Amino acid sequence: MLEIKNLHARIVDDGTEIIRGLNLTVKAGEVAAIMGPNGSGKSTLSYILAGREDYEVTEGDILYNGQSILGMDPAERATSGIFLAFQYPMEIPGVATMEFLKVAMNEQRKARGEEPLKIPEFLKRVKEAAASLSMDMAMLKRPLNVGFSGGEKKRAEILQMKLLEPKLCVLDETDSGLDIDALKIVSDGVNALRAPDRAFLVITHYQRLLEHIVPDTVHVLYKGQVIKSGDKSLALDLEANGYAGVIGEAA
Amino acid sequence: MNMHTQPQRTPAETALIDAFGERLSLLPGDGAVMLKRDDAIEAIKHGLPTRRIESWHYTDLRRLLNAVPDFDPAAAVKAIAPIVEGSAVLAVLNGVSNTKVPAVEGVTVQRLTEKLIDGSIAPGLDPYGSDDAIGALNTAFVADGYFVDIADGAELDKPIELQNLQAGGQTHVRLPVRVGAGAKAIIVERQTGDGAALVSSVSQLVLGEGAEVTWLIVQEQPETATHLAQFKAHIGKNAKLTLFVMNAGGKLVRQEIMVKTTGEGADFKLRGINLLAGDTHSDVTMVLDHTVPHTTSTEVIRNVVTGKARGVFQGRINVHQYAQKTNAKMACNTLLLSDDGEFSTKPELEIFADDVVCGHGATVTEIDHDHLFYLMARGIDEKSARGLLVKAFVAEVIEELDDETIVEALEARLDDWFVAHG
């Protein structure tokens, strides 16, 4: 589903190279965990997948279902099925959450050649999704993410993911800022979406999240490259011994 | 007025002076009113204000007013649907009031022509200081409008909508409203039309003790019209006034706001949105006087600038020496969406009291790229995402109004503007 080939990318503003020859393949139905120390390029990778303009790909390619996505803007990528759950979701005053959800869902439907949702059907879907994440509907009456706690924002991201039904879900440190109960709710939300035709790229610092969302593969990112790949036991090994050993091996 | 002798009259100045001579015999008014008109045209003869006059620095009326249309008494125009269904509509059509007005309990309406003829309106025709070009223009030419009196204690359940609808030519209208003690009302002032008109419109509001009024100015002139307007209010003891101004049209627009808090406990809120497009010039100039102790005010202005539009907000707050415990805050935020657009903000605080809380702030920003990315990352195309963000920027001010029918009505006007200019 996702093939990243010898990817090099830098920050547009100052030219700093962050991703330096990254290779990664994720199959449909797979949950791939990306781990790595601070500054290894994890969040940058998620932004590049989503198409943020602050980064420029200088070499290599990203293929999604066999097609390069480098020429697509963020909206085109999103309607083709790529979803990024943000580490720090934006607060956008003045944009009503419900209105935003409706517009976003209908953009997905338009891309698939479907009619816009009727209001009752839309409300039903939002209510169901919110209930499954133990979210209060009153929260969704507020402007988008405004006044949400860190945990509420993360839940709202998963709510959007549920409603938009993407095929490639990139979760950028979805566990940060969550207490144990919220972590469980969010993880259950993600697990419920696991499907043979859907893949997940789960970016995290900690093994903790991977106890709830059990990965098929684990990849260690360091200085903009995948330096080691393995199965879920690699995450346990990192938790026990830190990154130093793996980094030493690679060097 | 500009007291410097002008070397030569502009075509607009000449046209106004000539028009006064031609219209004089048609203008209603008793002796006192006609004297006020004479004084007013004398002021215009001294010349329209230029950028050398401080309060007109960003709007050089002499340079910008480059054509004055003739009066066109034959032009036809019809009343339009009010923004809130069920409102009592008082329409001024091409400068002329209706002989029949809807009956609303607790409300007395008189045609302004009658008040000019009997002279009872004369004291209110004095201009506001020496630089008051709009006041002078209006006093010279005003022929009609409505005088509205809301009785003490009356609580109106539906808005009154004052419509000033132009059909080209010139219209000069005055809309004095008295709100009695303890009365509550929503008043909508619609300013629109379809011609390349010169419009002057002066609204005068007096709020009695404990009265509460929300006044909405919805200005949607075509991009060919010159719209020169004033809103003047006195807010009495414990009275509350919320003034909402939506400027969404006009070629040359100046909306002046002169407000005085005249009784302790008076509260004034100004909320404004300026939606500026095309090759236009729009100016909102406020002078607020806190004249007595314990009064409060907040002003929030949001501007969206597109195309080659130029916008101005001048906000002057005078806190008089006696007006201790004044609390006044002013903010002006601009979203600049084009390289050719511009917006000038001039906040001024003049404080003579020593125990007050006053502040002001101004920002000019572009669309937040992080916000744009977030919306696009959810599949919303760039144009729609930008539209959502721009609308959000101004809708915040509307949503604060806290009255659902009003919020919906204004958002509908907002949507119309975005459809036309998005």
C-alpha cells in the first residue's frame, strides 16, 4: 500500500535535511510502528506523507497504491485515503466542529463519486462515532478543537479518522498527553478500524501504546533513515535497552 | 470643515453647491431648519475635507469624491425582505418615506419631513464639530427619513428594520430614534440599493435609563455607490447599547460612529466587520466619549481585505476627567488576503481621569498556514479551506451577539458576500 523509496527531504525555510534516504514498505492490513529518539525525523515523515509545504522532497519517491503522491496537495492526498492524526491538532476559532466534519466527510464522498450525506444520516454517524470514543456531543458544538484538553484533541482526531474512513492512517504520537483510560479508549478506537484493506503507520516514542495497538512490524528511525526493522519484539527490546544498542549496531 | 481657502473648487464641490441652489425650494423645513441648511452649505463652500484634516487623514474626501450624481426623483425602488422575518419594516425609498407605516405596540413613527416642516428636529441638525462634512452634507440636503419613538418600558419582540434604499442619484436621510427608559429593542439599519448613488444617512439614537438596544447596520451598497453615514448615540444611566456594523459594499464608504455615555452604568459594545473587495475605499471612524464615572465599553473590529480594497478604522476613546472607573477596550484585527489591498488602523486613547482601565490592540495577519494545512489534510480543497477560515475570522464576532435569529440573519448576509466575492 505504501512504499517509501530512498526518500530525502529538507525544511524549505533553512534547507536542513531531515529525511536522509528512508526506505519503508507497509502492506495493506499491516500496522507498522515507527519508533526512534527525539529528532530522528518521525514527525517530519508524517508531515511529508500528508503533504505539508514546509518540507521539500529532494530525492526518492513515495508510492501509495503504486502511484507517486509527491505531486498531490494535502487535500488530494486526504481524499485519496491518507489520514494524519496530528500530534498537536490545531485549534481553529470560528470554525464550527460539526460544520467542519460535514464538509470534510462530503469532500471524501465527492472524491468517491457519492452524494453528500443527508443531515440526519450525518448526525447519526457523528453521534455513534462520538459515543464509541466516550466523547460528549456538547464538545462538538464548540469551534474546532478550541478549549479541548490535550486528551480531548486526540480523541477528536480519532473521531475524524473513524468518520473519514481513510485507507492509510498515520498516527503521530497519538499517545502523548493521554492518561491510561484515554489511551485505552483511543487504542480501542484504532483497533476497531483495523481491516485487511487498511494500513496504519503508528509513530510513537514508547512501547506503552504498542501494548494496546499491537504492531505487525516495528521500524527504528534514526537521523532520517530506518536503521532497523523487526516484529513487535523489537519494540520490547527498545523499551528494555534503549536506542543506544540499535544505533551502535547501525553505525 | 477645512478652513483653508481652496484654490479651486472640485467638480464634486461645485456640483453640491449648485444642487443646493436648485433643490432649495423643494427642501422641507421651517425657518430654524433652513438656517441650519444655510450654515451647512456654507461649510461645504469652504471645501470638502482633505488629508490635512486629522480626522480625514486616511480618507481624503476632496480627492476621493470625484463625481456627484444629480437627484433622480423618478427612480423607482421597492422595499426588500427584512433580514429577520416578521420585522416591522420602515423603508425610505429613493430618499422618500412611506405614508403608511406598520403599527407596532409601544412605537410611534413619524415621517421626518413632518419634523423638518414643524422645525422640531432643528436642534439635532447641528454638525458634530468643525470637521463634520457628513453632518453638514446631510443637514444641507436632508428631506426625509423616520422619527421613531419607543415608549418607556416597551419590549419589542420583533426587530424594527429601517431600510434606506437608493436608486441612483442622491439621497439624504435622517433616522432619529428615541428609546424610553427600560425599553428593549433590536433595530436593523439596512443601507443598500442598485445605483451609482451619493447617499448620506444620519442615525441618531437616545437611550433612556436602563434601556437595552442592539442596533445592526448592514451596509451592502453596490460597488458604484458613495455612502457617507453617521451613527450618533447617547447612552443613559444603566442603559446598554450593542452596535454591530457590517460593511459589505460601496465604492467610497465612510461610517462615522459618535457615542457618548451620559449616565453611570452605561455600557457600549461596538462589533464590526468590514468585508472589503474590488477597487474600493471604506472607512469606519469612531469617537467614543466616556463622560461620566463607571461606564464601560468594548470595541472589536474585524476586517477582511481582498482585491485592491483600502480600509480604515479610526477609534478614538475620550475619557473625561470626571469619568473615573471607566473600563474601555478596543481591538482591530485585519486579515489581508491580497498584495494590493491595504488597511490603516488608528487607535487613540485620550484619558483625563486617573482611575481607569483602557487598552487597545491591532493586528494584521494573513491566513494561518497551519490552519490551512489542517483543513486540507482532511480533504477540504484549498479554496474551500481558505473560505472556511476567512468566514471563521469574521463569524466569531457575529456569534458573540448571542441572539440566534440575529446571528443566522447576519451569517446569511455574510454567505451572500462570500458567494459574490469568494
